[in-house]
Amino acid sequence: MLVHHRSVTIEWGMCDPAGIVFYPRYFEIFDNCLASLFKHATGLTKFELLAKYQIAGFPSVQTSAKFSRPCRYGDVVTVASQITEFKRSSFTIEHKVLHRDGDLAVEGFDTRVWTVRDPEDPNRIKSSPLPQDLIECFNQS
């Protein structure tokens, strides 16, 4: 499957007082990298993707991370993001945060669900099958 690489500069606002990335900021980075992966694969921004497929979004239903090495203020890291599995209405993403020297700093794992507005109650969302044409975008190199 398609792997997308994105360079991220660690900014002061991402860090704790010791200058080390505060762990919840990685999940923000992962979310931004997912949007970047979708744009790379489909040519559409997240906003355009939501409009094209008439979806409510693809919220996270399970997320985790494994921290191996700290990232610090000023570091420039590369995040490699890849969808590792598509199911009927969900998909799993893996993110690898790499230091300049190539050492693995953090691995992130996320399961997302493709959702639409519930026609019976527009204030609610429900899962919906992933479009085949979308999945095919990620099978290309």
C-alpha cells in the first residue's frame, strides 16, 4: 500500500517545559499526517473529500502509540504514514516518526470509521461502506 512521508518541525508549543514533545501532540501530528496521506492518494483536501463522498468524516475509534525515543524542540522528523488495512467501513493506519538519523522515535496506530449522517437523526452519525474507488487510490504506488 501507499506510504506517504511528511516532514514535521517540532515547535515549542508541542513541547513540555523540558522541551520534549508532550505525548498528546503526537496524535495531532498523526491526524494531520492522515489528512496529508489522503490528499497525496486522492488529490483532494479533507474538506473536498468530505464534500465529494458526502460523509460526516472518519473519526478515530481506537488509537495507541509506542514511544521509543523522545523528540525535542527544533527536531525535524519524518512521519511515514500508511493505511495497513481496509475493512467494510473502517481502516487502520500506522504512523512511524523517524529522527533525521533514521531512528524510530514513535509508532502510532489508529483505526478510523467512515461515517455518514444518520438519515433518521441528522445529529448522529453511522458507519458506511468505504467507496471502492477511494480504496483503489491507496493501492497505487
